[in-house]
Amino acid sequence: MRAVLGIDRKIKRAWLDALLDHLTRTTDNEELRRFMDERLAEELPGHSSRAKSVGIALKIWSGIPANRLPLRDRAIALLPTISGQERVWLHWGMTSLSYPFFRDAAQVVGRLLTLQDDFTTAQVQERLLKKWGDRATTKEAAQKLLHTLVDWEVMRSTKTKGHFLLVARTSSSSSALQLWLLESLLAASSAEEVEAQQLLRLPEMFPFQLSIGLSDLRRHEGFHLHRQGLDMDMVSVRVQKPSQPQKPLKTARKKPKPAVQAPTLFENRAERALQEPGSATALASEQVVVPEPAEPSISKHEVALPVETLGVEPITDQIREPEAVPSLGEPDQIEEGIKNEVLSTLGERAARARRIQAMSMVPYGPFAGPSSECLTLFRDGRFYGCIALTQAVVEAVVRHVWQTKMKMKRTKAGSYESNLKSLCSLGVITTDLKTRLDLLWIERNDFHHLNPGVETDRNKLEAIALKNLQMLGDLERMFFGYSVNEGMIVPEHPEYWPVEEPGRVLVFMRAGS
């Protein structure tokens, strides 16, 4: 029996991005199907063609086996911590899990690129025919898949038809994202285990550059490592057995207490706290713990900047979940509708707090104050204020970087568009980032007509606010990223960290100290 190719048409990355965003709101397959059908209606007017494309996209992110759900849920949990460009890592892993043909084609391309700088459609088709059979559908599917990879910006086509080159390999600072992709590719592989060094050099992950090593594989909970022979480490995906629900205790007088279940991706912890009167909920984000300075050794050319001197609390310490529900009196003294409304409002607020808890804003950066306020506005559902303030902070960050790079006085502002153009021409920001920033600027007034009292408009406002927050997070990580060394801030780019305190000049520790 011939294997089913499954993915036999071009699937645009924009479609998968839209599906992924909607998946954070609902996991109902029918609702997702309706959403995608409306989303693709203009691009694919033909009902049959649109239905097939929607089916492929849904199988990647929604219609997956139960044993793959933990991987899918962890991918969604990574969204607030990664940039928009890094989403292709998630699409790559999920597509490999859903479609073996995609994984095999990626493996073929990866092996060709280790031998040469370019390849052709015919070379890929020739190698895939050996495994998937010499049939017209295999050739056509291979061609469509290569055009899909061009749309995903991992490859580019040349003037010669059927001739392709690799776009520069992308890297990520998120070790969690890198480990997730490796685990997904290993789970998609037909081999139960592989040698550790071979896993780090899988040909099917040719568009990505890893910065993790064997020690990271050992610490990852999703992997099981064991020694084979004298010096060979073998890696397999750790099998996680589903937890069996506990049976209720049999008693004639008291009702048994339900077993405490592990929190799921979409669980509302505020609702759990509401079941216990007088309890309070706290944001699930971990506080930024900075160790006490312990007399760090610094050369005479370096003056450390203690965290305490920055005067701004970490953003993760300022964004907290709503307090517990205030006492509403006895149940027979209040209207059920009012209580339900209070519970619903607090539940939505807590859910938004969880969406931004992993947002990688720079807690001690030069723009930490307004950035923290942007997150607070989003948590409280004040989307107009969040969008407006986030746009203003993005503009301020761009101006600040431009002034620093061009050595301009603070009184010299320049226009937003000209600043972006200058930074892009100098290579300070990439063309892709400039395009996203330009789009944010063009669409800066498109939300004013939306009515937050209408559910669809409110959902649009929330999506715009979250997209702006992700943009601001990307900018801050790029220019204000830092590490902590013995209680001292070590900026990656100290030139962008202004210290304007009369009579005092502070020099940051050099990165790598």
C-alpha cells in the first residue's frame, strides 16, 4: 500500500501564523475550520482547493494525535517568548510531525546543501521518488513543497526556473525553542533513538542554527540519554505516560474531594482560587531573582552597576494577577448574574496576565517604566491605551537607537521613517524588522474605529495590542539585552543604556567579564 503524501499543495506561512494566533483562543476544531475558511476565502475562491488547504493547515496544528498534544501545547506556550520570525521553528516542527513527506523532503534538501550551495527541483524529485514511488503526484507535491519553503523564507528561487539557494540560516536565543524543535524532529523520525551528536546535526533542520550542546540535551526533560559503548550517547524521546485519574473514595457521609489535576495550557488558576473563599491568586510568572552583590572582582577600567541603582522594579514583579474575589456575602443575598459577571471578568483578566507573563520585556532597560505600563494596560483589558502607549514607546526606542548610533544630540529627533531607513542602511536592523516596523506605523490609526463593546472588535483590539507588545519586546531584547554577573547588570550593548545622573558616571561591566 502506497503511503499518503498528504501535503501536496503550497501552504503559506501567513496562513499558519493566523491559525496559530487563533489557536491560543480556542482549540475547537470546527471553530478553527470556520476561521480558516473565512481567512482563505479571498486567496482561494475555489471551494475544493480552499477546503484541501484548510485541511492541511488544521492537521498541522489542530488535528494531531493525542500523544502529540503535549508538544503542540508547549509550542503555543513558547509564543510570548519568541519573535514573529522565530515562529517558523514551530511550523517546521509541527509540519514534520504531521507529514512524513515534508520531513523526508527537508532531509533531502538538507543533505544536498551539505554537498553543494544550490540544488534543483529535479534533484529533490529524483531522491523522493525512490522512497515515495515514481508517480506524478510525488513530483508535483515535491515542487509545491519547495515553493512552500520559499514562502517561509528559508530558501529563495533564482532566475533559473527550478533552481534554489539557501537563505542565511536563522538562529534563536531561546534554548527552549531549540530543544523543542529537536524533540519534535526526533519524535517525527522513524528511528526510536539517535546518537546525540547526530541529533544536533540533523539534515532536516538545515535552515536553523543551534547554539545548544550535549549538556542541554541532558537537562531537557523531554529527552532520555543513555551511554552506549565507551563514548557514545544515545538520545530518545522520553515517553510520558498519561496520568490516571484517581477514583473517588466511597463514603456514606461525605462527598469525596476531587483529585487535584495538573494545570493545563488553558487552565485559569484564578478560577481555582475562587473555589476557596479568602484565598488570593498570584501571577504565575517567576520573579526576577538577582543575587546579592558579593564583592565582584572588577578591573580598574570597569565600574559595575548594581541592580539596586537602576530605580526600576522588574516588569515581572509589577504585572500581577487580580486579587481574589471580594466578599459578596452569602449566596442567597446576591444575584447569581452579578456573581457570574465578577467571576468572568476576573477570569479574563487572569488569562491575559498569563499571556504576557513570559513576555520578554527587558525589566531593567532604559524604557522599563513605560514598557511595564504597556503590559499592565493589556492585562486590565485597556487595549486602546496599551496600543497607543506601545506605539509611542516603539517610536521612542527607534529614535533613541538612531540618536545613539548617529551620535546625535537628544534634541535632534528626525522623522520615524527616516530613522528607520538610516538604521536599516547601516545594518543596525534587518530588512524584515524594518518591514514590520513600517507596517506598525502605517496601521497606527487603523484601530480607532473599533468598538470595544462589540466582541469581534474587542478581539481585534486585543490581537493588535498583543502584536504591538511582541514588537516592543523584540526591539528591547535586540538593543537592551543583558545578563547578570554577581549581581551586576552586563548589557550586551551598553552604548544604548544612557546614564544621566549629575555628578556620577557609571560604566557597565563588559559583556563576557
